[in-house]
Amino acid sequence: MTGNNNNNTKRRFVTCTEVDRISYLPENLIELILKKLPVQDAGVERLYLASLLSNIPCLVGLVIDGYFLQFSIAENIPKWLPHPANSLKCLYLIDFKFGDLYQLQGVLYIIRNSPNLRRLDEYNQDLPNVHLDVKPSLTYLEASDCLDQTLNRLKTINIMDVERSKPLLLFIKLLLEHSPTLEKISIRPRATADAQEKYNFSKDVTRFPQASSKAELHYLDP
């Protein structure tokens, strides 16, 4: 997307929340996201999901908030994004709930339809835990057609400040199995994780089959 013609324009990233939740992230995280986005010309812009997805074909980097995806209707996403998003190279998920079926369906549809996606990041804030019935998500993630194509361009995955859970592990496993050119996956558990949880998390991910023989696992301390 192009910016306005103001000579004092700043860098812009795009989020799909009605409320600008990006501005409430820690300043250093906002700066990190802005630096990583290969978008020239930008301030913070709020768009409804339908409008945002309709503009994905011309975006290079996209920040998307899991909170909004949770209340969107996943079945409508194919209507809003009927064609591949060939320009999208970087996808940033904020507060994504791996146990929420709607969020999974939405983000996996975007991933499937972004054939040139090179980087996938997920960041969590320290938000209150919300009980979710994860059974639908597990069934979806375990289905053979959950991700029915290869992610040929995906090079980097960063999953930060997360709690070890079965939906998260299956999501990571899915990405590893479908990313033949992956070079690096970095995982940082939540700050409250104890030593046993950290060990189990690292052990689980290390055991997953990988489509890429060059992928390096970086397990980071909180």
C-alpha cells in the first residue's frame, strides 16, 4: 500500500483491529516490528478486516491482531481474499490464540494464499489466560488437509512469549513439515515458564520432522 503525500510521512504498518492495540505494545517491540517491516512510508492505520484483506495483494508486510480474528467469521475470509497475495512476504501475529479455531482458520488461509511468504512472527503480550475449548482446534490441526500445500519461500519463524500447549506444538509441527527452505525457527517461552516446561517445550520441537535439512532451532530464554 502506498502512503499519503505528506512530506513528513512516517513508516506505516497495518493492523486489523478497530482499536489500535499496537500502540499499547511495549515501545521496544513496536520499534522492532517497524524496523522489520519492509514497508517504506508509514504511520499506524486501522482497517476493518474485510477492507484489510482486500488490500493484501499490494502489501509486503502485515501485522494482524488475533483478538480481531477471534471475532471475525473465518468462512468470509476466502470471499475477501479470493486471489493469492503474491506481494506478502512478512506476516506478524499479535496475541494469537493457537487454541481458537477461528483464528487458526483465518491465519492458515492467509498463509496458504501467500506463496511468497518469507517470514512469520508471533508475539504475545502478558494478557490474562482465557479458557478455550481446544478440541475443535486440535481436530482441525490434525486433519490431513489442514495445510495442503508447501511453503516454498518461508525462511524464518519467530514465536515469542508463548505458553507450551498442544495446539501450539501442532502448529509448529505443521509449519516444519511444510517448509522445505526454512533456515531458522526461534522460540521463546513465556517468562513464567519453569525449568521443566522449558525442557519439555524444547524436547517436543526438536523431535518434530522437518522438511528442511538446513533449519536451525533457536530456543531463547525468556
